[in-house]
Amino acid sequence: MNTTVIAEIGCNHLGLIDVAEEMIKVAAQFCKVDIIKFQKRSNRELLSPDEFNSPHPNQMHSYGETYGEHREFLELDIDQHRQLKAWCEEWGCEYSTSVWELTSAKEIAPLMPTMIKIPSACNTDIEMLTWLAENYGGEIHLSLGMTSHAEEDEIVSLFERHSREKDLVLYSCTSGYPVPFEDICLLEIARLREKFASRVKSIGFSGHHLGIAADVAALALGAVSFERHFTLDRTWKGTDHSASLEPDGMRRLARDLRNVSKSLTYKSQEILPIEAIQREKLKRKVDV
């Protein structure tokens, strides 16, 4: 079973391109992830005037006087995303981005990343999903946090109507930062596989929990793509850092997922070659 490990930097770069570059290097070289993902938002389109001009709900984590100013401070422009993609490729990883509305989707698609991510918050934006299905040729990875079963059906049906369902990866996800273990609901992976595995490309797991044990269990349940928020320091200013993995945690996650993935097989023969020598030395009273 092949696994894909995605380090979501998102906006954890603090709005600083040099911090983003360092995070790419660490995620690629030390953590050895497969994909490094950011976010792209057109905040004036995404937020209402009241939302844009209201104070950040948690002022200690705000980078501006208003929530809109905070979001603008953290936003990187399309030329900077082009540079991020070049750095990812230089360090041996794929670049990707979550897009939050149609304008950002139209900006990112020409960069031709292998995949574009749809966050749970935006997965019912039918206009954006339709545009991507019709105009973007790569994979669409889509999280299903905060999403009803009826909405799941409509999302998959939309991609089927455009003959793009085999480019769709669905992620089991609980939207919370961080998510307590009792709300991770790992068996949702089994439900999604039973319902959609034959219709879409694959099922993944997007986690906002603490630690890495749940991700390994998600692998055993059939998830093949794994997305976790990534930071260099969980104490940095910003609400996502506390639900993110630091470098050693991300490194261990990538290592453990790949190792456990190798173990999820049946025996290729009744007595493996590694066992044959031990059988000769140790087996007693073979009477059958």
C-alpha cells in the first residue's frame, strides 16, 4: 500500500516568505514528507465586510487590528506561491495549496500543481468545484469536516457528472483545533470506503489531533493520504500552531506510516523464507 504524507504549512509561515522557505527545507529533508501544502485566499471575496472589519476572535493570535487585516498579513501573493513551488521542487517535494474561493482557484490552477486541496469550509462551493472539474487537470483532494452525508453525495455526484470522480480524493476529517480523541471518529474512514471507494480515487485522513497514533490506525482502516498541519514551533503566534506537528513529530509520522504500510500484507506463502531457517532450528514435533 502506497501512502502519501502531506505537511500542511498553511499560514504557519507567519506571513514571512523566508520562514516558508525554511519550513519547506525542514519538511522535505528532515521530515521526508511527499507533499508540502499552503493556503490561498482572496479575503475580500471570502469575507463579508462585517467579517473583514471585525476584531479577530482571539486577539493574542492576531496579526492585525481586524480579522481581515490579520488574514491579509498572512496572505502570500501568486508570485510568492510560484516561488514556493520552485523551492518545493528544488528540495524534492511536490507543492500544493488549499484554495478557499473561486478567485484563488483560478490563480493557483495555472501553476499546475499535481493536486489542489479543498478545505472542509469550502467543499460546498459548487461554483468553485465546478470550475475546477472543468478547468483543472490534476487531482482534487477534498476534506469532509462539517459536512452532511447528503452534501457528501452531492459533491461526489458533481465530479461524476464531469467524469472527474477518479481524480477525487476524499478525506475523513473532524474540524476542530485541536480535536480530542473521542471526536476523531476514525471509523468514518471505513464508512467512506464502503460508500465511495469504488467511485473515487481514494480515501484519506486529515487530522487536527495531538500525537500520531491515530494516523497509524487510520492507515490500518484504509486511508492512503495523510494530511497534518506543520509548524517549526507550536508556541508561535497563531491559532493553527497548537494543532500542528513540529519537525520531529512530522518525521516520525512519515516514518511510521511508511513502515506500517509495508506490514499491511498477507503472507506471500504459508511459511516465509525468513521463517524457514527458524522452523528448521525451533519447530518441535511436526506430526501433521
